[in-house]
Amino acid sequence: MNILTPPPSGPALIEEIAHLKRVRNAVILAHYYQKPEIQDLADFVGDSLDLSRKAAATDADVIAFCGVRFMAETAKILSPTKTVILPDMDAGCSLEDSCPPDKFAAFRAQHPDHIALSYINCSAEVKALSDIIVTSSSAEIILAKLPADQKIIFGPDRHLGGYLNRKTGRDMLLWPGVCIVHEAFSETELLKLKAQHRHAPVAAHPECPPHILDHADYVGSTSGILAFAKTSPADTLIVATEPHIIHQMTLAMPHKTFIGAPGADGNCNCNICPFMALNTLEKLYVALRDLQPQIEMEEGLRLRAKKSLDAMLELASDSVGKGDLGGR
């Protein structure tokens, strides 16, 4: 950041971001887990893959991705001629961090008769080492199209992989990664909350551990949870995913009450993603002003990573036109 020209504050900051967006011919993307003030000024709010696909369909020259690094990388994979910026390059992901490419490559080499299905929450390098990328919305669709005797490595989220194993009867070999946010939910505190709100259904993301999913009335992606909330007749819902999704729920359904599932200390503070929280309006302003930090990717790596994404889109083609492939 240029200390001689600090970002403006208040309404002037919003105005300057809008000005820079026009000057740069930029599209601003915000994941559901971003702070409400970032969601409110974004052109698109949603799941990671859905956002990247929407940005690719625009005539924007610049994609400002308010999310985490693997999401911005996915946008670059799908939009190689566009400039992709991330407000804070330190905005990573515990799932991505849990799966270093060299260790994943070595693991694959130990199991040559397995194909690799990798959750989209991984680096471009791991995508390039994978056969098929899946999202929480598309994984079950894709598994149904693979031979029952096909041996599979699933990474990096062992909770999502375990959920899919239980639901489909598969026996996928699981990489041992977890999301630190979804790992933080407390079963004891959730049961207390359910006792206080006996008629409130629980909607949970499949990145949650099984002792949380066992109490869920609905399990699905962030966009799936939002859709469930819209169709549920309940006027109060308990939400077991990163709590910033509740902002979109409240905007869409102001007559309903949404309660974030609690962590071990009985509140939701520990369930706010620390990586997502690194993005701020001030950093977005600087990124648009300087076109930095920027996602750069060697073309060979991009093409190898895109191959696994394309495999997902082909196998999940029944859902592509319906916009329900989601992302995280």
C-alpha cells in the first residue's frame, strides 16, 4: 500500500471503489463467507465455482475476487486473459494448506490403481495432479457416474469424503484434511440450541464432522443451504456453516430468524473464517488501484488444472444449465 495515498474512509471509500471498478472495467466477486459490507457492493455473491464461471462470462478485463486464494486461482484458470486480483494474498484455506502438492503427488504414486477426485478447495497444483475436481454440489452426481468398482482417492476434506462414502456406499481413500471453521462446531452446544428451538431445522455444510451432520435436517453447499432456507416452512433455522452466509439469508428472508451453530464456547466467533476475514474494503480499493496482488499462473499448470475442472463440468453436465454446481 502506498502510504502517501491511504484509502479514503466511509462513503468516500465506497465511491472510490465504484470509480475504480469502472476505470478498470472490473467485476467484483464476493463469496458468501465475506463480510456483509463486501457482499453488498459485489456484482456477484455466491459459491466459488459459480462466481468464477459468472466472471468468465462477462466482458470485464479485471476480476476482483473477494474470497480466498484457491478461488481466485480458479477464476484465473477459467479466465486466462483477464487480470485476477485478490485483496489479500495471505487469504488462504486450511484445506488447501493441508494438502501440499508434493505430498499429494507422493500419495497418488503409492496408489496407482486409484483415480483422484479432489474437492475444489485445493491449490492449482493439486488440481493439476487430480483427475476430476468436485464441488459439494456436484460430488454425488459425479460419483454416480463412475463405476462402482473404481478405486478413488478423495481429498483434501476427509469430512466431505466421509459423508459421501456414507451416503453412496463408496469406500474412497480419504486425504486427512479438514476445514478449521467447520471443525469448530460443538455437538454439545448444538444440542442445547436445538433444545431451545425445538422446531428449528438444522442446515449444515458437508465439511462439518459427522457428529454435527448427524443432527442436520439438510446437508449441502452454501448455495444449497440458502435454497433450503427459502423453501423451508420454518420461521427459525439453525445454520452450521460460516456465519456470514446469514447476511444473504436475512436479505432474502427478512421475516425469518437465522441462528449460527455455536462453537465450543457457545458462540459463533470461532466459526468466522480467519482467511476470509483478511479481505477488507480498504484492501479491495488498493487492489483495484494497483492491480495487485495479482494471480499469475504458468500456462502449462493452468491447462493441467483446467483439465480436471473440465472433467467435472462434463460429468455433471445435467446440472450445468441449472446453475447448481455451486462450489464450496
